Amino acid sequence: MRRPRRLDAAIIGGLAAVAAIGVELAVSPALDTAAAARWLPARVPTGGVVVISEAAAASADDGALRRLVTRLSAAGAAAIVLDVPAQVPRAGAASEALLRQTLGQAGNIVLTLDGRPELASRAVGHILDERTGALTAIPMFAMAGERSVPALGVAAVAVASDSRATLEAGVVTVAGHRVRLDTRGRALMRATEPLPQLDLADIDADGLASLVSGKIVVVPGDPAHAERVRRQAELADALLGDGTLAPAPRASGWLAALVLGVATAWLWLRRRWWHALAFTLAVTVGTLALAMLVLRLGVLAPLAAPLGGLVVAALAAIGWRQVDARRRLESLEAELGAMREALARHESAVEALEEDLEAARAAMERSADAARSADVLRAQLEAARRQEEETRRRLDALTTASHAVTASAAPDDACARVGIVTRDPVMLALFRDLEKAARSSLPVLIIGEPGTGKELFARAAHRLSTRAGEPFVAVNMAAIPPDLFESELFGHVRGSFTGAVADRRGWFEQAHRGTIFLDEIGELRADQQAKLLRVLQEKSFHRVGAARPTSVDVRVVAATNRDPERAVADGSFREDLYFRLKGLVLRLPPLRERRADIALLAGRLLQEAAVEARRPGLALSEAALAALERHDWPGNVRELQNCLRQAAALAERHVLVPADLRLTEKPASAEPHDTDAAVLATLRRHRFDMQATARSLGWDRSTVTQRLKGLGFRALVEARGDVARAAAALADDPTLSRTVELKLREYHEHLLRTVGGFDSADAAVAACRRRFKNLPERHFRSLEALLQLHFSGRSG
Amino acid sequence: MLILLLLMAVVHAACATAVPPAPPAPPPPAVAPPDSGERARALLARGQTLLGAGDMVAAAIALREALALEPELVPARSALGLALYGAGDTEAAVDELRAALARDPAAIGARATLGAALIARQDWTAARAELEEVIRRQPDHAQAHYGLGLVRYAQRDLAGAADAYRRALSVEPNHHDARYNLALVLKLAGRETEATREFVTAAEAGVGRAQYFSGVAYAEGLGVPRRLPTAIAWWMRAAERGVTPAEDALAALRQAALGRSRRPLADRQATEQAFRDYRAELWSELPDVVREGEESAGAALVRLRRPEAVALLIREAAALDDDAQHQLELLYEHGLPGVVPPYDARILAWFQTAAAEGLTRPRIALARVYGRGLGVPRDVPRAVALLRATPHEDARRLLEELAP
């Protein structure tokens, strides 16, 4: 039972969100803070915190430190932060007692925890921190033994403002400044431009009060701490200037990851890919913009989880869409195969019953039993026809579904990228075959009327192959003068003939490692075919006048607008060359058989024509479009293009009407379509669907059946009764072989049933002549041969 | 440190004399002259004399000569160790003293000196071992107890340090350094009352830093009733001994009294009153002087033409007495014939200190000294700079005079 797509989207989105959250938990908040650090300029200090230069502080012994504290205190410093080195004793008990006395008198001293907390001070602060990108995360409180110690910067602000720092619900409040902490109890601090610095000369100067009055003064001490103490000074400044960042609640990022993941997966699974891509890009940009906006407001928005969820969901959905489409396609194709077989059986049954009924009708005049038998046959025939119709209906539905899946699995943009404009399922299926075969060096033979896009497919074969970076050489075989054939294709050496003034590389050599496209291959003369065949066999050739052969590695794509089998049959094309060329055979349908593409192509071609004619804004009226769709387009897309170019150049209005198109109905093609080869080609084009072939040829179905039966008998004779081989030869497409085989088997068995009561081949042939009245006379030769084979086998 | 060294020298000499007679000397080396033993002892005696006189380098030379003649002369090696320690060559001192003790482990003086040298090297563990060995051999060795106090403080054993200092004092009650250090460790241990008692005792014995801490105790009421005039008195005495924290404390008080600090008005008034009380109490130091009218103690001494008038006037000026300041200006310029010569260096030093502190009258006085070259090379720019930074009518007039 298939899950609904909505559920798939929810599962994929949910899993993507979980994956993104997992990654976010592992690296957070490095990604978020890295982005923030990139967007945020370093903040300008408030000026409320000044730092004694490290050099000055480092040179201060106890006496100098006492003097420094005395001077700063007298100058009105609001708080004096000291990082007193912990070495004990500094200079003896007297020095220590004096320092303690001085610090006690100053009254607003803040010490680092790992300095000398036993010295007199108002507060002690820790100096832990953690770099996260360009931001710094500072735990606002840390446990030292059993007591909670605030960060040095917090303690400094608390002392300077004569207040206490409080922590409630993840928010630290100190002197009216509020700081929201992350889940680990840390404040995120932006990078800060260097704080104002004082050196010893400033401290001894008269104007010290103007520099430090009311400010926090930080005196670094132990060089090992200097950097961390500086960051604590920046923290104090950030607290005064509200320069910390408040992290958004983590759950908001997770929720966003879930929502974006599910929405993205849903879009990628349910909508056209470009809608989903546009949404993905828009949401990404929107998320980044929102994050930047709230960052300006001092809030660090989560980015890693939502964007991670979005990207992972998009990728997973794309992958799932491919897998799902492939799975559905495989299932549909299997069902289609079964249905085709059923249809073939039903068709054959109907046909056999029709023949039996015909025979029964003839016999009715002779006996009453035959009349009864005819009634039974009529009833059976009706039932068989109903079954056939039902099967056909189901087959049509399956075919439509298969085409829909194919279109979604291989979006027509892949076609568009190589310049093929189509939404026709047959063309898309051909393109898919080409995509699969392109990576190999399999030769490709493209058959199609002029203007159906043979060269586009040839170029696509090149671009989709591993040879895409190598040359693609297109050669119109019909345009090469016969006497220059060898020189053009294989090149020549200087002096090899009159006019050969220099060495020349032929087309094959120019296409070395790449692809050579041999267009109009059906126009080659016999001798030219032989030369070409040799190159294809040996992969080497002699330049004209050269003694040594030249080897090339070339992939050959050939094209023709003629039916090569007919050409082989009538002897105008070498069979061995044909078999060399037909690696992958692509039969491009004419435009009249893919009328749904006409509107698409017309829109694109009219745009190009309008640009060419410098008449922007040209459009087709509905009537004009309908006329285009009605037209048969014997010249196919090229004819359509020329028609629109002419209309764009000559039309007086911007909206083209049918008259602007100047379409003329041409007389039906004079080419005979009732030859066996023509009938077989039509059968193959319609995948041996008798009804569609009959409709295409304008015949009734029994006529087509008789023609196929005749062709089948001939193929069976040629295959010496091997039904599978005969079917493969007739189908010329492995995917059709099974259908043809079923039909041949049924025809053969029906034939054998018909002659079951006869003792000799002659009698059986005579009976068959009566029975298969509509079988063309020429096929009776094959029928006779078959029966001879049968009776000789029976007697043997 | 010098006192400590001299004390050790004396103790060392005493120990050296107490050293039992040396065992029979080994046969003299073949190359030594026959009277080398006599000469070595003579050099030892000379070295000890030089040690007692504080000439460590000369003593070391004499003692090395003695040891060259008689290498096994332990008292000479001990004395050399002391001389080297006194000269600042701690490493060499330790080597010599250890060599002496290797020859004579009972040399108490050498071991005590070794303990001191190891303290100087901040080798607390080794120093403690040596000093404890000294005390084991001679429990009443005050200097060893004192050294052990230093070591135990350095090892953050405040109670142990206090105990060691007390033992030193029990042996030698006038060991002022031991008392001062005892007071310090008591203070660091938070035992303020005991600390103040010891500080005051040491202060009365003339230990400058102890006078400062006594002042702190009275200023903050640590172990004694809070009384600012007494604090000022102690700080004045400490400042006269060059104790900088005392000078700073007085300067801070003056700033408070002049309303230049952020202290509240009540504090300012209390500080002014404390200075007045201090000045009044100066009379207690002059029991033999009869006061005339409202004159100050300093003015009385000037009237009586007594040489200690300058010191007293400086104390009064430092206690913000404008009259005393005026008297000092007159005394500096004209002297007190037969008693105080003009341009007295003590008065100039006060002017400089007070001017740097920003007190108005001393700044103008100092500017006059430099502007007119009174006892110093004339330096008008310096005088002008001082006057320009002093917003006062007298300063303006003097400035007009110096830089018209």
C-alpha cells in the first residue's frame, strides 16, 4: 500500500530537521556566531572602561601597584579591576600588608579569582571565556568550590554601580542592564574595538581624573591572563553599552528546522521543481535576512538548524522523488508489459474468431450445424472484443500514468538544456534512452523526417557523453562532392592530388576522441558506403596519398530521413553498414504526431523570430495557434520555424491571425504507404497496436492483421520456424519483441489449428487459401513454405 | 637588612670564639712556610674585624687569604660565607658555608648564616631545615627563630610564622624586626588587636613602617579606639623616616581636609578638626615651653630660637597650619641667625613635596624660590609653570613680577 505524499513529506522533513538539529547540537553555536561575526562590525567601546597598558601593568611591583591604586582611587575610578599575580609572597609580609591596606582603603577593588582573593576587595570575578568565531561566550557565573562567582566584567560593573548582579530565568541583571544567556549560561559578546588605554605617563599626569573618573579601570597583571582579562574588560564595556547578544531560544531554531524541513520536502515532492527551488532560495534568503535584522536588534537568531533542515530536506526530497519515480516507473512498466501481452492475446483471439466466424458463415449455407457454430462464434467474438476493449482502456490509462511519471522523473529541462523543446512523452522517452546510452560509445542511428531535430539529438548524444569536452564534428554526407569524399572524410597529404598544397586532416581525424555526426547517411553511394564501413570496422583509415593508416577514436552518430530497412531491402543501403550504425536507434516522430508540442515550439520560435525581425511583443491569436496545430507540417519544426519567421516579418498586427501564417494545405503524400516495409514501419511506430496502426493507415484492423500475419509468416520462414527470432526481426526493438512474439505464436498456432485435420501440405494450403482470403497473395509463398516445414516435420 | 647582617656578624664572631680548640693540626705541607698557621689566624682576626665594620669585600679578601694558608680553618670559612652573603654573592656564600659545615657540623653561626642565605635564594625548604637544625642545637637562637618566621610566612603558614617571631622575641625582647613582622603576620591573619599592640610597641621603638601601621590602626580603629589625631601623629613620624605610604596617607588626608576628595562634608570637617587637634597636641612634646597667647608650638620654638623649630614648623605646615607655612617661608629666605641658616634643605624639601601635592601656599613659595634663585639655580620657566597652575592672587602678582 502506497503512503500518501503528504506523509512522505512529513517523514522526510522531520528526519531532515532531526539531522539538522543533531548537527546543530554538535557545532552550535559556532555556525550561528560565525555568521553573526561576519555581519556585525566590531562595536565601538562606550568609554566607560579603560585598561592600563600591559607593559605598564607588567612593570608594576607591589609598591607601584599600591601607588597605581591610590592614584586611580583618588582620581575617582568607579571600580579598579586587578589581576594580581598569585605568586606568594610578592615582596614579603610588609608589602602584602601594605597592598592589602591600600586596596582596603580604595574600597572598590575587583580581583580575579585565581589572583589573591585573600587580599582586600569588594568583589572577585572569574575570567573563563570561550571563543566562538569572532564572538566570545562568557559564562556569567561559575562555581568556585561551593560559591558562585560572577564573571570579572560583571563583578566590575556591579562594584562600579554599587549594585549586585542577579540571575533569574536565564537573564542576568546588573545595574539596570539585562543580558540574556544561552543554554549554557553564557553571554555572547560581540567583537569590540580596542578599549581606551592608559600608560604610566597618563597615571602620573595631573589630568588623570578626567581620564578615569567614574570609569572602570582594568589593570592586567599575569601575562598568561592578559588576553582573557582584556575580554572581561570588553564584557564590562559591553554590559554598560548593552553590547551583548541575546541568543534566541534554541527551541525556536528546532521548530523552524521542522517547519522549513516539512514545507520544503512537501514542495519538492508535490510541486514542479522550479517552484520548489524558488521557494527554497526565497526561504534561505528570507531566513538570512531575518537573522541579519534581528541581529541588528541584538538577538542571535538560530541559522544552522533551520537552514540545515531546509537543505537536508530539499536534498532528501529530490533523492526520494527520483527513487519514488523510478520505482513507480518500474512497476508501471511491468504492468504495461503484462497488459500489452494481454492485449496481444485478446487481439489475436478476436482476429482468430473473426476468421473462424468468416469460415463459419461460408459453411452456414451448407449445414445447420455451421449456423449454430456461427452463433457460438459470434457470441465468443463479442466477449473477446469486450475483453480487448477493456484491456486497451487499461493500457491507455497505464500508458498515460507512465508518461506522467516519466515526465516527472526526467524533467523536460534536461531536454531544454540541450535545445530540445518538447513535452511529448515519446520524445521524452527517446531522450531518456539517449541519456542512458550516451555514456557508452554505442553508435546512434537517428531516423526522422527532415526538421524533426536529428542534429539536436546528435548534439545531445555528444553533450551527455563523456566526450563532451572533445570536438563534435557534423558532416552532411549529401553535401560532399563525390570526388572529394575521401579527402573530406579522411584528409590528405600534400601533393596527393592536384590542389592538395598542404596536409589536411579529414572530418574523422578532427573528431578524434569526440563525436562525428554523419547526417543524410542514406544518400551515400555504394562505394562510399564501403569506405565508410571499413573505417567503422577498423577504426583507422588512410589519408589520401598517405602510406600509413591513421587511427581514430570516434563515436559515430548517423542520421537519415529515409527508412534504412527499406533501403536495405531494396538494396540501396548496405546491410552490414546498417548493422554497424544501428547501436541505438531513435525514431523521431514527425511534428504532426506530437501536436501537443506545437504550441510550446510556436511560442519559443515566435519569440526568436520577433527578436530577429525586431518586432518585440508579437503573439499568436488562438485561431492562429489552432491553425498551426491543425497543419500537418511535412517539413516539421523547420517548416514551423520558417512559417513563423515569415509571419513575424510580414504581419501587420502584433497578434498573428491565421491569415498571417499563410498556411497552404498540401496534397497528401504521393509516397505509397501500402508496401510491406511501409506497413511494418507504421506497425513499429505504433508499437504493434493494430487499432492505432489501422487508424494511421486509414485501413480496417483486419487488413492490418492480415498484413502482419503475412509478414510474420515470412519472418517465420526466414527464421526456420523459430518464433522468438522471427519476432525479434520483425520488432527491431527489444521492448516490442515480446508483443510481436505473442502475436506470431498465436498466428502460427491458429494456422496449425486450421490445418490440423489435413494429411498433406497441399491439401492444407488449399484449405488455407479458402480460409485466409484476405492474405495478400505474395504471402502465400511463405505460408506454403511454413506448411511444408510443418508437414515434413510431422512425417519425419 | 644591614642591621640583620651586623647582628649576624656579631653572633658569628661570638660563635667563632666559642668554637672549641681545633684538633691538633696536621703536619704542614712541605711548601707552606713554618708560620702559616699564625698568619692564617691573624688574617681571620682581621677579616672578622672588617666584617664587624661592615666592609664585606675587604673581609672576604682577608678570609680567602687565611683559607689559602690553612684550608681547614673552619671559622675562616664560616666568616667567608658571611662576608660573601653580605656582599650579595649568595651562591658562593652557600657553597662556602656548606663546606664549613661539612668540616664542622656543629658550627652554629655558619648554619644560621646558611639559613639566611637560603632565605635570600627563596629556597624555603632548605632554609627551614637549616634553621630548625640551628634551633635544635641552640634553642635560644633568636636570629634562627626570626629567620624561621620569614620562612613560614613564605610558606603561607601565618600561625607558624607568628609563633617563630614570638619565640625570637622571648629570647630577645628588643628584636624590633621580629616584633614588626609578628605584627604583620597577625594583621594578615586578621588578628588586628594583637597586631596593633605589637605595631605600637615597634613604632615606639622607632620602626618607621610600624609607625605607619600604627597610624592605620588609629585611623581605622583596628584594635584601638579610632582617633585620627593620633593616626596623624604616627604618620608624621613615619613620613619623617621616609615611609612613603605614610606620606601618601597624610597627603590623602590633606586633600580631604581641603575638600579636594570625594569624601562627604562631615569627613572633611572631621579631618580638619583632626589636623587642628594634632597641632594642639604638639605642645605635649614641649613640656618645658610656656605658651604665649595663641602662638603655635613651632612659633614658640622660633621665639625661643631653638634649632628644632624647623622640624616642628614643618609638622605644623604639613598639618595645614598657614602660619607655620609662612614662618617656614621666612626661615627659608632669611634663616634664624645663629640657629638656622638660610635656604634650609628640609624646608625646601617640604615645599617641593607640598607643591607636588598641589597645596597653594607651598607652590607659590617654591615658585618664588626658583624665580629668584633662592638657594637653587634660578629657573624662571619652572617658577612660571608652577604659578600658572595656581589660581591665587599672590601667584598672579608673582607671575607678573617674573614674566612681565
